Amino acid sequence: MQPGLRIGVFFGIPLYIHPSWFYIFVILTWVYGLRYVSLHRDSGFLGLLAGLLMVIGLFSSVLIHELGHSLVARSFGIKVSSITLFLFGGVAAIEQEPKTPGQTFQIAIAGPTVSVLIAGVLILMNRFNSRSIIGDVGDTLGGINLTLGLFNLIPGLPLDGGQMLKAIVWKLTGDRFKGVYWAATMGLLLGWFAIIFGLWTALLGESQGFWMALLGWFVVQNAGTTKRFAHIQQALVAIKAGDAMGREFRVLDANLTLRQFADDYVISESPSPIYFTASKGRYVGMISIESLRSIERSQWESKTLHDISQPLTEIDGVTEKTSLLLVINQIEVKSLRRITVLSPTGGVAGVIDRGDIVRALAGRLKSRLSESDVRRIKEEGTYPPDLPLSAIAKAYSDLS
């Protein structure tokens, strides 16, 4: 579920406001309103309205900045699901990673470019209207847009400059993950510097120090998450279906009658495993309990499993060499509980479900995961809340 309040759609992109944004809206309206009242003592209530106008202009500037990213991304065929404004600015939710470092760089630089252009226009216009209260509002907005554009060029994730650094390293090394690690590491270093410096200045009585420390914490959290997700993506690309598959299935004789199948397996085994059929040493297909139920019981004595087997060529399957990242995408796109892994000869090598995926990933990352957790994931058919593998895999799907 998208956090925040949906307030409209711009260029087909839903716009949301995070609850944290309302706090800064009220605070800044009050602060700038008092500032304009003090600068224009004869303005009265008009000064407070100017403060409100300034914050609305700030809201619009951040929105246009994010639209710059979004529209360039859409020009490359990348879907933008939403734009969300929050305490520290805004974020455009781009569903897939850009396919090339060039696209990444162009998408990243679009936002700061728009902000600097807005700043130039406002500053130029206010040269002819600088003494009025509206001129002061425009001058303030021009300075904010210039700061927004230049600040976002700092080379560390999650800032736009971090995306540009990622693109440059990716282009030079040919390795997207190296780009992410460099940019995320720079983001972590810059974030911790902001936290330490901000707290130090706050202790010396500078109120801005607290906001700098808070901004640094935001950068650290986002850069750390980005680095962790990239590490997971890299592991999912490296792990193959053959490494993660299990053999929790039965192979039955395709000539077995439906009555024998029901009596010997369906009734006695709970929960029912996955069933495949074979005849003369070759796999025939896959059996589903729903297929059995679709046959009249009066025909169970005469019909065999061969009659209800779904050929392997018609079921959802992957090869043993398929990356786990593509396995996840196929499972999620088709809403499957599991997928069949086929051998080079066209037989069944194994099956993979979400529990198998998490177990293999934990082994690769040397994370602790109990078998009880694996069983729970298998039964529930969902990934752990702190491991959104479907979103992580989807973001990288066009690159793998």
C-alpha cells in the first residue's frame, strides 16, 4: 500500500504526500510568514500569505524536480508508479532499473537540471521586482531551487549525484553492482559526516545542526538499504535454479488408475506433495488434485493418471541454469506457489518455491535461517516482511 495521501495525477503519474510532509509544511509556512512580516512591516496578514505562497512554491519545485526524473525515465520505456513528497523532499518510484549507465545518468541529472533552470528564471525575473514582497518570495524560491539542484549533485546515494556516480562507475567497469557499491558507500560516508557534524554544531547552539543530523540519518538509512538490496540482487543473479531446487515431489506410474491414486496417495498423504507421472522411464506430465476432482468418480476405475497429466511442455518451468532472480520474477508474475525445474533432457530435476529461494539466498549470504522458518514460508507462500524479494527482483529484471 502506498503511504500517504493521494492528491492528484500529473502526466499520468499519481502524486502522494507522506504524513511527514505536513509537519514541514506548517513549520515553514509559519517561519517564512514571520520573516516576510518582519521584512515588510506594513504587509500585515499579507506577509503570512506570502509565507504560504512560498511553501506552495517549494512544493511545486520539488514536484517539478521529480517530474524531471520521471518524464525522462518514461521516455526510456520505464514505468513510474508514483511520486511521493515527504519531509526531506520527494521521490519518484521507478519500477525497473535503467538498462544502461547512459540512461541512469540522464534520468539522474534531469532533476537537478530542472531545478537549476527554475532558479535561473526566478532570479532573473526578480531583478526587476526585488523590492516587493512577491519579489522576495520569488528570490527565496530561486535560491531554494538552486540549492536543491546543486545539493542533489553531491555524489552519494540516495542523492541524484549518487545515481550519476553509479552510472559513471558502471560505464567504466562494466559492472552495475560496483557502481551501486561505490555510490552507496559514498552516501554512507557523507551521511555519517552530516550526522556527526550536525550533532556537534547542535551542541554548540546552532539549530540547523539538528536538521543536518536528521538529513544525514536519512541518507545513511537509504544508502544502507540500497547497498543491501544490490548485494541481494547480485546473489540472486549468481544462484541458479539447480542450486536452490528441492525434490519434494513424487513420481508415479502414469498407468495408475485414478481410484488407486486417490486411495493410496491423496487420502493418505497430508499435505499432498507435488505429483509427476512417468511411463517407460520417461516423464509424462504433472498431476494436480483439481484435475482429479474434475473427473466423475464413476470413471475413476477406468481412467488413469495419463488421462489427467498435464504435459511438461505446458507447465511453468525453468532450466537448472536459470538465475534465481528470473525464477522469482516468473513465480510472481504468474502468481505461482512453486515452479518446476527441468533437466537438459526434458525431465524433472526439482521444484522451487519461496521457501527454497529464501533458504538458498540465506546460504549464499551466510545468514542464519532455521528450517522452521523455511517451512513457514513454504506453507504461507510469502516472503518475510523484511525481505521483499519480489520487488528487489523486479527492479533488476530488465538487466539480468
